[in-house]
Amino acid sequence: MNYWKLLVQIVCALALVACAPKVRTYEKTVTSSVPTNSNSALSQAANRLGDPKDGRSGVKLINDGEQALVSRLLLAAAAERSIDAQYYLLHNDPTGHLFAASLLQAADRGVRIRLLLDDMDTSSYDAMTAALDYHKNIEIRLFNPFWRDQSLLVAGLTDFKRINRRMHNKSMTADNVFTIVGGRNIGAEYFLAQEEMNYADLDVLAAGPVVEEVSKSFDAYWNSEFAVPARVVVGEPETFGLSEARERLHALVEEAKQTQYGEALRKSARENFADGALSLDWVPARLYADPPSKAAGVDNSDPILASQLLPYFEDARDEVNIVSAYFVPRNNGVRWMTELENRGVDVTVVTNSLRSNDVAPVYAHYAKKRRALLRGGVDLYELRPDAYQVQRRGINWAQSRSGLHSKAFAIDDRYLFVGSFNWDPRSVNINTEMGILIDSPSLTAQTMGALNEVLPAYTYRVTLENAGQLKWQTRDEDGTILEYDSEPTGSAWDHIVSGFLAILPIGSQL
């Protein structure tokens, strides 16, 4: 009996060894961001926009999706020396085609392109990746890649700890002079280009010293052990080469230009970026980012983003306003927010409702903490899925379902943070994140004032009655106050699924 038990153990051990991750060896070069050229067109543009050269950074908040895409395309068109971009997702759709084509056109002009993509969703366009990476001025690296010679099942069984940790950062920097940091990935739903569902989101366009900080963070990720040259993962171009990629992107861009959305982009460019239309607020601003070593999943001396931001909340005196697409507070989070309330800090949270949330488990594990949050004094608002129909702006908003994708918070009408960081365990402990903290009472007050104006019509305010009954309140288009005694969004099936998901022990992974 012991003999057979030993034999089974040996066979199992050999099977595990056979399925263990391979040791990958490859070469890659260490590169850094280019020094700023004071004579470049973008440097001159920053000067015209009022750069005081005193340590303050110029910032502009971009909440309109069409404007957000235009700003990226115009930066690519104006770049003369370098473009550094890192994104969690780059979709194979018209907005992704426009973005990729803008990088290719810049590379054809001699601009050095470094594109760092998380490998969560890139395999569907490996041929295009390989072709573009073959350009002498383009290098693409994949963060924590899924090796193409290994099935997802095997990777999940043998390498889960690594592949579970993703790079959620989002930034694009041109000539080390202007950068865009925020919550948007590159995809139609982030730029008001989808008919089914579009996201409300927020970016910061910035110039000045904070750009150097973004570039330094990008270099750390680019040169880290987790950023693997794309050709190591996807191989060399085969039947689909660089010339085919150029022809394909050109055709896709021309097709996109002929659409109603293409005209909306041209209109946005004229209205928001023509001479004299763009302005920046020059204020103290600082980048906060997770170290790339967080992807290793081990403790190290580099503090993670959440701990870097904690002192601002510890010093909060009056109010904390949180906008988070994915909000999963867990027990510790509920206690922490309750403690803020107990010392006189008003806490307000804006997140997704059942119907506006695109990740059902996230909503389920948030919803089961609603009563505890409300008992602790937290004010809760949930986005209406018809918010775009109410606002009726943008080419697709009139018919599109709304979803919140913004990640921002404000403290005491002074500090405003905009980035990729959600208030959930995944952003805190698992994925890497980044964002810009702006120190500006006027800009923060203006932003929070605008938010407070739209909350009554675009969200449901959730309250708790004395008997423990939840209520949802909103304002109709004609000003009528509407109240609901049960969750006003989602189907009966959505509620059943949500209830089931809430009991699963998966909260730490959300």
C-alpha cells in the first residue's frame, strides 16, 4: 500500500514539473525617456499656455470621451522625438485603429515609439503587434504576458500568482512635454464611440514637472523584468508584415473618418484644440504610482500606491469625495470610512448601480456592504444607466446605456486625484495603478461643484430607513423626485445572479 502511495506521489510530482512554467530567456535593451527639447513644437505650446517655470504643472481635466481621443491623436501628430504609452487595454476596434495608426504615422516621421501593453487582451491582434513591432522606430512590450505556447488552463494552474497581477496603468506622453493620465483604456466604450454602452470617465492632460515624473515611472515599468519584448511573445511577422499593417490601418482610418463619429472627432478638435481654445491651470501636481515590483506579489521596500496616498486621508478635516467605477470596500474599508465619519469627515461615494456596472461580482460584493456603509454615515450615490440619455451629449449618448469608469477622489476641497485606481482589493493589493494628485482648492472646488450639480439627476441616492429598508431617490427630467423601495435597475435575473455572487468568497480578488 505504501509502495503504491509513493508511486502516485512521484507521478503527481512529475506531472506538476511537466506543467510548471518554463524558464524564459531573452534579451532586451534598457532605454530611457528622451530629454525635453525646449525648441520643440510641444515645448513652445506649453510656453504659450503660460508655463511659469516655477515648479507648478499645467493641468486640464478631460471628461468628454470624444475630446479625450482627439487629445491623444493630436499629441501623436505633434510629437517630434518620442511617444511613451502604457495601457491596460487596447481594443481591436475603430478607436484602437485610430490610435495605432497615429503611432505608426509618428514612427514614419522618425519619432521613437515605446508602447507598453498589459497582455490581458492583446492575443486577438498578435499579427498586427508583430508587424508594428518590426518598424525600426516602434518597440512594443507586453506586461506579464500569457505565453502563446501555453494554454490558459495550464497557465492558470501553474502560474496563477503571476498572471493574476496586471498592469492597470494608463498614460501617454509625447516628447516628455505633455502627458495624458487617467482612467481610460483605448477602446470605443471609453471615447463615446459605442452604441450599446459608453463609460463616463476622466483624464488629466498635463504639462510641466509632473510629466517628468510620469516619464520616470514609465521607464521603471518599461525596463522592469515584467515587460517582455513583444516579438518574444508573439514571434516575428509572417504573412502579415509592416506594409500590410500600414495598408490595413490606412483603410480602417479612412473608413472611420467617413462615419458620424469621425465628424464628431473633427468638431471636437476644432472646438477644444484650435488656437486659443485650450487652456491649462498651473498648479502643484504630483504623480503617484505603484512600483512595478508590485507585480511580483511579494513585500518590498517600495511603498504601494494605496499607502502613498493614505496620509492625505489621515489629514482630512472636512470631507472626502470618492468616485470609483469598481467599489468593493470589504470590512476594513467600511470601518475605515466609518472612522472618518466619526471624527467629523463627511464621506461621499459615487459608484455604479446594478445595471450600469459591467462586472457583476463587483456590484454584488459592494451591495452587501451598503447597509454597513450607510449606518457608518457614508453618503452613497449609484449611477443611473440612462444618465447619457438624460444629458444627451455626444454622438452616441442619446441611445447608449451609461457606465461609470472614472477613478477620482477629492479631499477638503483642496486635493483632487485622477488616475486608474479603483477603491477595491484588486487596485489596492493586486494590480499596478497610477494617478496625478492636484493641489488646487479652486480646481477641486470647481470639479466637486460640477459633480454635485449632476448627482440628483444622473444618480440614485441610496438611503437607509430606520427599519433597515434601503431606498433609492433620483430626480426626473422635469424635476419630479422619484423614490424606489427596491433596487431600481437590473432585471429579476440580474438580482438573482448578484445574490449568488455575493456569497462567493471572491471579494479579495475583485
